[in-house]
Amino acid sequence: MKKIYIDPIFEATHKILREMIGTEAEKGELTTRENGFVGQDVNISIGVTGNLSGFIYLSMEKDTALSVASKMCGMEVDKLDDFVNSALGELANIITGNSATKLSNIGYQCDITPPSVVVGKDIHFSTEQKEVLALPLETGIGEFEINLSLQED
């Protein structure tokens, strides 16, 4: 998988987290994983179609997810429920939509699917693509991880 995909996705993620959540995001070390990845407590997946196909996954621990939802909604939330899942799905949708726009600026026309939120411990995500690019992000409200499983069509 080409690492060129990661910069537009990071830029979109950084911008949306700053604007919507009020926090900065710093890149960790990009790694390549074979045969999928193990998610964190909350995992949001969005499919990508077009010149690129596959999935973008946004993963985070429960406390980070609750902090994100609290910031988005302007009120304290203390449990993962349908309301929180909806907010997190919307955040991922906005990030991925902005990512698709940035990818189109470098020649990859993409569409995205609606988000799917999966909550649970130690869930293994396998992908059609053999490689998954994993980018950890450190923010003021906790750690996130972007996992990319994309290929050119």
C-alpha cells in the first residue's frame, strides 16, 4: 500500500479534530501490519470506493471516545450508547469525507460509505488487502489510531 494516502487523511483528521473537538493531533510512528489489526475499545469503519477501494478505520479507547462525544455534544457523557456511537460515526464520516476531498486533490477520486461503529475488546479486523497502514495519533483528549486498508483500482 502506498504511504502517499496517509498525508491527506492525517491532514483531514488534524483539521477536524482541531475545529470540532478543540484539540491538536500529533502523528506517531507509521507502521505496516500484515493480516489485519486488533482494534481498540471503539472502532469506526468507513468504506472507500472509486480510484481507491478498501476501508479507513478510526480506533480509540473508551475514555477517548467518551471525551470526543462530550466535546462534540457540549455535555458530559459517561457511557457508550447509541447516542455516543452516532456522534462518533458522524465524526468519522466528516473526517473521511474531508479525506476523500484531499485525496481527489492528488488524483484519487473516491466516494465513502456510511460509518459502522464496532464496540468491544480485542476485536480482530481482517481485510482483503494484505497490508494495513497504522498511524497512531496523540491528542489532548487521548490516543486515536487510523488504520488504512486501501488499494488502487
